[in-house]
Amino acid sequence: MSLERVIMAFAGFMVLLSLALTAWLDHNFIWLTVFVGANLLQSAFTGFCPAAMLFKKLGVKTATELAILQKE
């Protein structure tokens, strides 16, 4: 799976997790949803995404890198 898809899956998971925590534990977990949404919005404009940096360090490759590997 490419880095781009991992980031989308991780963001979706975090939104669903924070909504579940908000519903079942404490209404203040809604701020986690706000943080994830704000991070997605700012990364769309700046290209800076801390989660992408973390996943790259863990070895997840971008779509371009995967395409190059498939051609070899």
C-alpha cells in the first residue's frame, strides 16, 4: 500500500476512533477529530504532514517509489 493510501486510511481511522471515544467516553474527545481535520486541511495546502514523515521512517513507500520498483 502506498504512503498516500496509508495516510488516508490512518486519518479515517483516527476520525472514527475519536468519534467513538466521544460517544462512549467523554465529549472532549471531539477535539481529536478537530485536530485530525485541521491537520488534513493544512497538509493539503502546505504539503507538511507529520504522519507522512512517521510512516516514511517506518518504510512505507510513495506511489511513485512503488511504481519504480514494479518496473525493475
